[in-house]
Amino acid sequence: MIIQIDKNCTVNQLVDINAALENIGFKGTKINTQFGQYIIAIGKREFDIRKIGRMQGIVDIHRVSDDFKLVSSKWKVGKTKIKIGTDNWVGDGHFQIMAGPCSIESEAQIDSTIAHLLANNVTIMRGGVYKPRSSPYSFRGLGQEGLKIFYKKCKEHNIKIITEVMQVSQIEPMHDYVDIFQVGARNSQNFNLLDELGKVDKPVLLKRGISGTIEELLQAAEYIFSNGNEKIMLCERGIRTFEGAYRNTMDLNAISILKEKTHLPVIADPSHGIGIRRFVPQIALASILAGADGLIVEVHENPEKAFSDGQQTLSYKEAEALYKNINATLELRKNLL
Amino acid sequence: MIIQIDKNCTVNQLVDINAALENIGFKGTKINTQFGQYIIAIGKREFDIRKIGRMQGIVDIHRVSDDFKLVSSKWKVGKTKIKIGTDNWVGDGHFQIMAGPCSIESEAQIDSTIAHLLANNVTIMRGGVYKPRSSPYSFRGLGQEGLKIFYKKCKEHNIKIITEVMQVSQIEPMHDYVDIFQVGARNSQNFNLLDELGKVDKPVLLKRGISGTIEELLQAAEYIFSNGNEKIMLCERGIRTFEGAYRNTMDLNAISILKEKTHLPVIADPSHGIGIRRFVPQIALASILAGADGLIVEVHENPEKAFSDGQQTLSYKEAEALYKNINATLELRKNLL
Amino acid sequence: MIIQIDKNCTVNQLVDINAALENIGFKGTKINTQFGQYIIAIGKREFDIRKIGRMQGIVDIHRVSDDFKLVSSKWKVGKTKIKIGTDNWVGDGHFQIMAGPCSIESEAQIDSTIAHLLANNVTIMRGGVYKPRSSPYSFRGLGQEGLKIFYKKCKEHNIKIITEVMQVSQIEPMHDYVDIFQVGARNSQNFNLLDELGKVDKPVLLKRGISGTIEELLQAAEYIFSNGNEKIMLCERGIRTFEGAYRNTMDLNAISILKEKTHLPVIADPSHGIGIRRFVPQIALASILAGADGLIVEVHENPEKAFSDGQQTLSYKEAEALYKNINATLELRKNLL
Amino acid sequence: MIIQIDKNCTVNQLVDINAALENIGFKGTKINTQFGQYIIAIGKREFDIRKIGRMQGIVDIHRVSDDFKLVSSKWKVGKTKIKIGTDNWVGDGHFQIMAGPCSIESEAQIDSTIAHLLANNVTIMRGGVYKPRSSPYSFRGLGQEGLKIFYKKCKEHNIKIITEVMQVSQIEPMHDYVDIFQVGARNSQNFNLLDELGKVDKPVLLKRGISGTIEELLQAAEYIFSNGNEKIMLCERGIRTFEGAYRNTMDLNAISILKEKTHLPVIADPSHGIGIRRFVPQIALASILAGADGLIVEVHENPEKAFSDGQQTLSYKEAEALYKNINATLELRKNLL
């Protein structure tokens, strides 16, 4: 059960509420987010809600049968929209494209990508400076110094950036140079990282684990939310299956189901979702019809020379065609019965 | 290597060709289909094609590096279109909807479905009379008698029918009462059934196995084709994965990849692909953007009372909205860059 | 619910029983097997068993909450043992090795294998004459003629044979030349084949589907049993997963769980279970500790030259070491606490 | 290629070696571990080893075709044994049992477990103080304070402890209270954590990811090793598949294959590997025949009351039977042909 607490709730009222909860066999966890305060109470399924419902200090109470609570659409029926920068939104009807290279490689590459984005009215640039790599001997990104340059150049053109954070100790140094923190598939259940990102006032894009269930993804989001950060986007990026004809199995079912189960925006990553460049556009558009609120796509001036993920990265020309088709597909989606 | 044989090729010429093949270490298999005759020659990857290329009786030779040959788009670059009845096509730009109940249940149900299809210009009705069921104690379909009624009623309204054939001995009795034979996921590698369907002059819709790879699906189609039947549709219907939030994982990647690897039409089955009624329409439309040449969808007057698969079956009203959205989505697809 | 019917039950008594079942909302299916007659009654979970229990013609009644009934150990607590030939058993403490090549290739190969088996006191030979192959252009076995020679030669030395049946029409011609019918993984849910094998008075070894659940395997066995054949062995042969370092993932958990859920013998197939020759022996022995009642193993005089599956086939020398270790492992298993 | 560097290698010699590597198109990474110094050189597969082989400062050179290098048995043929405490070893013929509760719950529980271990000559106790939990509202362990008590009590009885570390910042405070650091399945590709554990002089037990490939597990170990820590144990704990009849699919194939591919010890975790208490012992013993160098098993005085994982935790009595059977199984393994 989620109990929404009044802003002016007194300490004594809180004590009373907790006592009442204990009385009916529930354990309450107090949550403060950017936008409100709640008590998440876990206990038996059957209880008499009237014993709590009219207490002072309480705005509202919801039963939530899901194991995830605050991210559940059983609690919050309306869709969440997240502010990116000053005038941009994602979710609740606002669609965003996040495009850029897998890895930030050089200043020239950043400049070139920015020019490409500006020419196409894309306002969020993706690009990794900390790269999780299977082998310790692979290129692992330009790190904090790369991030600073990446951020500075984008800021000059009012481009917002999204980049992966891999561990708790990176959060603080990265904080002032990041618009959206990305949590990668391998860290999807790195609960310490999720805890700490819950204390940050920046949006987080949380990728589904490579074999993470939809339920686990929502529970992971609950970690962030229950630590205080409501600004979460979920990302479907393909799952691991027996099929070897492509990199991952893009799970469009998951997008449809997430859109029902949660009020949070859902982003599709078709680049990892299929992993083969020439199929990325159609999987991207299909994701929109499945319900995606945005796309994160790998784009590079010269994919063959990209430091990583070149085989799934679009050229500028391919990306431009995609952007145009996104608008047409969004238009269609609006008009569907 | 695929050697296309001239219609007027003599026996002596064939003997010479086979001798020449043997000479370069190849083993030839002679194939006669509805539309041509070929020799599939399996052997070493490296050889001098000129030693065969100019022999008499040969129209054309193609190297095909795939393990499947005749169904490969490396051999046949143009897309295959299949005639359904006298004036209907599927494939190569022709899109078809196949709609109807999971199981044929009664005459009244057939009548009702036909009326629904006619009102919506759908010309192919699906419906099972032989039902593969996990438990031997479940309803297993109305069988041959049900089929005859199903076919007769549809024929009166020029509706074509598709229905599942489960074993070799059913092919002959079913033959005159079927427009398209369907091979279910569980029989996707029932090679004897595929062999025999290769000898029939009716289209076959071949479903991907529940954990069949794309390669295996194409090899299964090769069985049908190499026995003489070129009229094959492939069907993506979801695969088995670790995720339990829905019935199967609809694999849209597979649709995109199949459309590249083969010249055969690819049909999407969103009903089994997600298995939850309210999500079927969006997965259906997404499949179109991934490249599908048609849809097979479960529809029932009263899904809650369907003998089987009710939870993934659309009502008439839901189906009607879907049909309209299909047209709009096809329109969009045509205009994509 | 399973109702065991008295041998002398009259038709009138049967009518009464069925009426009583209908009365409490159950649907009965009459089953005659080699060893008894039963009514499988499917209906609501809750009912008053006394309303049926004391009727004439009934020996015994069991509630079985599993979806599979006759193969469930909730019905039959004691383990089933199956007679192979005149003096051999498998199950209920009797362990059997079935060894031989993947494919029967020649008379000389049969002779050589028989000599190997005789020298090692192995009394069942495996060998395929009908081979399911992914590609239609691969070797598909020596067929019925090969089977006759295979059987005749083994009979001379009192070796029993197990070989795969792929379709219904093969059952009759194969019947007199087979001691155990094998159903392959691809036919694990070929329900027509299972139905017909249920009418045969020869043991059947039923392999788990490549991605078949334990529940599905038991339901498939229920098909055979409910058609009249109680002589069923189940076989774990590895499942399809994401891992590509070996052929299949041998599922020893499944052996342990099957041994609890069913009274039928469970056979392990380590050759397909890992698919790499040098690891077959240790997986074979591990399977015994997990509870297997027997092993089916691929053995060939010269694995490198085998027509199929050579990479997972033991040489005679490797097989001999394995046989000796099997005995030691069985000895250990007997003495475990 | 792995180049083992002489202890007395001079800086100039190193410079020369690196220059020579660069000359043949290789990139070298210098590695210092507890036991030696190496250069891992990554480059083209084909090269003339004589151009490097006789240079001064080099002890030895190995070509390693695997993508993992220092953990590969292609480099180090002999098996690694790891010292646990002063007189205990694991690997290279030394077998260890690590037993204890999922979570450390109280002093009384520690005392009780120690008594159980002492009575059975088990010298390593497992027990979590930081618990990764799917839900943020679940019990997350007693933390650092719990660890101190856990360690102190065990030290009094010369019991060594293994416990999970979840993030980099825990390493330092945990360091003096831990004998073996455990990395959980969810952190199997937490590369920052692996990097830092590579700088610690304590053994690390690295669990396979829930859908991690064998190759990924070895690459993860390479992270630890290449940062300087050679004391690594790998742990198979079951993988995620489609099967729902148990918790995870214990992959015994992986144990056999790991034992060939790497010189590191391999530990089996049958508790998570099947997840059902009554089957744990047989999967444990089967793991030994598959090649395991040790077992990590969940044991609790009263499994039904355990804070977590009770359904897969053995009682003391069950554990005692298992321990005795382990010895008998090891005895058998020694005598296998």
C-alpha cells in the first residue's frame, strides 16, 4: 500500500500513522522524492483500509498488488513526463530521440555529431565515456576528461547529453557534466548504484538487464524511485535468447507491457535490440508502434571506423532518413483507432 | 550451387551434368517443382564454375553459400508471390489478413465469422479442426467432418481457408477442403510432414518452432520446396524465452531478417506472439513495419467463450479497429524513405 | 481423478460410474492399457469423493492435482519397471545402458558394434535408420531395409535394439524389427505419433523436446499411456539455451525432478546433452547421481568417420572405461545416505 | 600472447620489448600479480614469435588463441591452487566445502552454524551481510557491523569466512574481516568491482552471471587477474532458462568445460543451481563428478525460518548426510578410469 503524506504532516501524525500500520501487521518505509513524500507499507494482502484511511497527515492511500509500488500504474494512473533541460520533455505524449556514437572518441567527433544533430532538430546526444567491455584489454572510454569536453561542447549548442555511469564513485564527479545518467544492462541490478542514483536530481535512463525480466526492471526502478528520484526512464534494449542470427532479441512485447504496468516513460534502443545496422530503422519504427516514448540510437560519421559497436551504428545519412520516418510514424500512431 | 535445368533438357544431358558435378566433387539432387527443375549440388565451397556453366541443358547456375538453397534470396533475388484462390496474392507487395477462431466450434460460429470477414473485406479465414493440445484430455478439434462444413460454408462466400495439418495421413483427405495448409510450431521440424507437403500443389504456411532458429525455419522450408512445392509462407509466432509476463516473445528481428534471407513471404502471428488480447493490435502493426507480408490473427465473436486461446483472441470490434489500422500502417510503410 | 476399474466391471456398472461423474461435474475418459483399465475424470478441484468411492466396479480412486494423471507419482507411488526382452528390466532399481552409433551405416558396422557390446555385457544397441536432419540434402538413414539387417544381426546375439520412429506410417512396418521405439526431441509433441505409439505393445523411449518443459514431457507421456501403453521411458537429452560453448545444456535438475514427479524410468543422453566427446563420460556419471535409470550413449568404432554426430560419439575404448565407471557409480549411489 | 617477464628485467629491456611488440603490430599491457609480471600483447593472430622470443628480460612466451589470456589453460597448463588461511587449499586436487546461511541473522545463528561446521570438519563458513534483493523493501543484510561479529566469532574457531561484496566502497572496510570475497551473479560483469578486487590480496569467488556465458565468466576473471590478483575461484550457480519447474538450471556442462578451459578452481553452488532443498544433495554430488573443486551450500538450523532462501537451504541433518556423501563421491572420482 502507498500512503501519500501531506506536506504539512507533523512528526506526531507520522508516528501515529506508523503505529496504526504496525497494528494491522504492516511495515512502513518512508520515502521522500523530488515531488512528494510517501509511506510504502508492506504486509498482508487483506486488511481494512478504513483503519488507516482517515488519519490526519494522509492525502491519499492506494492498494498496489504489484511487488513494485511507486513505479506501478496501479498507483499513479497518469503518465509521468520528465523534463530534459528547460523546455524539453519525455513521456506522456512527448517523444525524444537520443542519438550519437557508442563511444566518445575525439573533439572532432563530438563537433561532427553536434552538427548532425542540430541539422535534424535532435536535442539529446548519447555517447559513452565509461565503457563496460567484456575484455579488460579493450578500449574503455575517455573517462572524466572526455566527459567534460563532451558536455561543454554540447552545452554551447543547447544539446543535452546522456552518458553511462558505471559505479557509485563516478556519480559525484559526473554530476555537473551530465543531463541524463544512463545505467547499462550489466548494471541493471547493481542495487548500490541504483540507490545512489535515487538521491540525485537528474533523470536516469535504466536499461533492462540482458536477461532481466520485466518485473525485475520495474523493481530496479523502484530502487531509484524509493530513494527519492522520480525522474526515471526505462529502456528495452533486447534480451539474450537462443537465436544467433542477430545480437539480441528486441522484445517489443516488453514495451507494450511496460507501458501498461508503469507510468514511467519507456525508451527503445533498436541499435542493441537487433545489433545489425541495416535493420535498425525498421525495428526503431516498430518500437514506436509498440508504444515507445523515445529512441536511443547509435550514430557515427563513419560507422566502419567507430571504436565500438560499428556494426550496429547508423551513418548520418541513414539516421536522417530514420528521423523523418519517426515523425511520420508518430503521426500515424496518433491517428490509430 | 543451384543449377536451373532447361525444360527441354534431355536425359543424356542430365547424365552429363551429373557426371561433371561428380567430377568436381559435388553431389547433385534433382528437384522438380511446380515452376521449374533444378539440381541442388552440395560440395566444396571452392570450384571453377566454368567447368559446369556452359553445359547443354543448363539455363543458369548460382552459388549459394547458405545451407538452405532454393529458399535463399541469394539464389532468387525477386520476391515470391503466392496465389490464393483465383485473384488473390500474398507476398511481393501483396498483403493478406487471415482471421478467425483458434478452433472451429460450430456451424453458427463459422457463419458468424464469415459475416464478420465479409463486412471487413478479409478473404482468408483461419480455424483449426485438428488441434495440437498439451493434454490428451483437452478438446482436440472437430476433425475431418468439421473441415468439410468449414470449407463448404467459406466457399459459398469465396472466402479461402487456412487450417492446420498435423500428420501425413491427414493430407489426402484434407486436400480438397483446404486452400492453405498450416504447419504448426510443434511440427516445424516434422520432416516427413514437410516432405509430403512438398508434393502437394497448395500453399503451405510454415510456423517457426517454439525455439526454432531462423536457420532451422529456412531449412524446414527447404524440405517443402525441394520436394516440389514453391508456394511457402513463413510465419513468426513468438519464441520461448525466460520472460513470463506474456505467452511467447514475438521476435520482430526475425521478420526483418527473414525478409532479407529469403524470397518467400513472411506472415506475423501476433496472437501467439504475445498471447494477451489487448496487446495484439499494436504488435500486429509493429510487425508490419518490421516487414511482414501478412497477418494471421485469432478472432472470435465471444473470446471469453472460445474453446481455446480465448485470452489472446480479438472480439469482432477489436478486430475491425485493427483492420483499419493495418491499412493506414501499410500506407505509411509505402512512404517510408 | 483416476478411477481404477475392476477387471470384471460390467457395462451397466460403467454407465453408472459415468453418470455419477457427470453428476458432480466431471468428464470421464476411459483408458485401457496393457495392465489395467481406468477412467480419467477431469473436473473441478473440489468434490466429495465419497459420492463415487463406493460404487461397484471401482477398485480404487486417486485425486491427482497434476495436469498429467496416469504418469504422475501422485497416482502410482511405486516405480515402474519395464521389461526389455525376456530377462531384462529398466526402472525401479534396474539400470540399463543403450549404446551404439548415431546412424546405422553398414553390416560391418553393426557386427563391430555387437562385438563391442557383447564384450562389455551391454544388451541394448541404439542406432538410427530414420534420421531427422536439419537439411534435406543430408544423409537420412538406411530406412526399413537397414532396420531389418540391424534387427536380425542383433537378435542372433540376443541384443535388443532401440531405434527412432519418425512418423505414424513407420510404426507398423518397424514393429516386428524393434524392441524399443524411440521418439526424438523434434517429435516430442507430435501428438498423432504419440497416440499411435500408445496402441503398441512395445516400450517407448520419449525424448524431451529441445525446449520442452518438464510438464510438457510428462503430458506427452500421458498421451502414450492414455492410449494404452504403460511401457514408457523418459529421456533428458539437453535443452536449448543461450550458451554456445557446447551443443545443448544437459539439465540434470530435470532428471532429479522427473524422478519425483513420475513413476516412469528416466534415461540420460549425455551424448546430445553436452555434444562434445571428451566430456560425455563425466556428464554420464553425473546423471547417474542425479537419479538416472539408464543411459543412452553414442559409440562408434571410428567416431571421426561416423556418418553423423561423430563429434559427440565415444570410441570403443572410451566407452569401455565409461561402462566400468558406471558400475562403480551405481555402487556408490546405492550406499549414499 | 602472454610474455612472462623476468623478475630482474630492467626498464630498458621493457622498453625494447614494447618497441618490438609495436613493430609487429601488437599492443602490450603490463600486468603485475602477486606471483609474477607479464605483458599481455593483443594483435594479429599470425606473427613470427622468434622476433620476440629471444629478447632479454623475457622468461617465456605463449600464444593464447582465447580472448581471455591469463586465466586460460592454454597459457598455464598446471592447475591453480589457492591458499585459504594458513593450512587450507582449494583447487588442484584440494576440495573445499563452504557452508552456512544465505544471510547472517544473529549471533546465536552464527554460534549454531559454527558448532555445526566444527562437528563436521567444514572449515569455511558462508553468510551474507550485504544482500542483493530484487525489492528495495526486503531485508538487505546486517552490513558491516554484522560482518565484524561474523568474522570475530569464526576466527575464534579458525573457521574462514566467505561473504559477498557488492560495491567498490565496501572493499576497504570489509577487507580485514573477510577471508574470501564473493562476487554475486548480478555483479558478474561489474567491471569496476572486478578491477578493484584485482588489487586485493585475498581470494575472490566469482559467480557466473544469471545468463552469463562461459566465455564472459572467464573474461570477468581476466579483469581480476590482470589487475594483479591470481587467487580466483569460479562458481557455477545455475542459469536462467525457459524452464519454470525449479529456480535456475544448474549447468554441469559448464563445470566440465571450465575445468578444461582454465587453470582456476571451479566451485559448484547447488543451492541456487536448483533452488529446491530436497534436490540439493544429489545435484551437489553430480557436480563433483562433473569436476567441481568445491561446493558452496546454504545451511541453516531452521530453514523454514531463514530470512532468505529458506526453500533451498539444508537443515543441519541434511547437510551432515551430504558431507559424508561428498567424501565417498570424491573417493569414487579418484578411482575413475
